[in-house]
Amino acid sequence: MGSQGLRNQRRKVVEIQDVIFILQLELGIQYLRVRDALCKSGSSADEMDKFQWYNAVDQIISLKSSGKPTVLESTYWNAL
């Protein structure tokens, strides 16, 4: 395979990565809209039904360490 073939493969990989990135952004934006609507409307199940991936995205986000901040021991003892 020549250098032209490698360039074409790299281009295809970059295009696929771009599509995945855009889909992740769209899922995140839609998730935030539904989450905000749920907070405002008092947890209406209709909002969740509009976004079929809500539970999956919510589970992924809750698994990240930023989704569950840790409480520092010094902060805990100072609060008492």
C-alpha cells in the first residue's frame, strides 16, 4: 500500500471520529435538555419518553467520577 492509500485510510478514520464526536455532542445536549425539563416539571415521565437514550446516557454519566464528587475528609470534619 502506497502513501496515497495510507492518506485515504487516515481520512476515513478522521471522518468516522468526527461523526462519533458530533453524535456524542448531540446526545449530551439532548440529555441536558431532558434533565433540565425533568427538574423544572417535577419529574414528568413524558420528557424521558421523548429521548429514548436518557437512561443509558444517565448511567454513563453517573459512572464518571465527576458525576459523584468525593467529599474530602477535612471538609467533612470542618462541616461538623
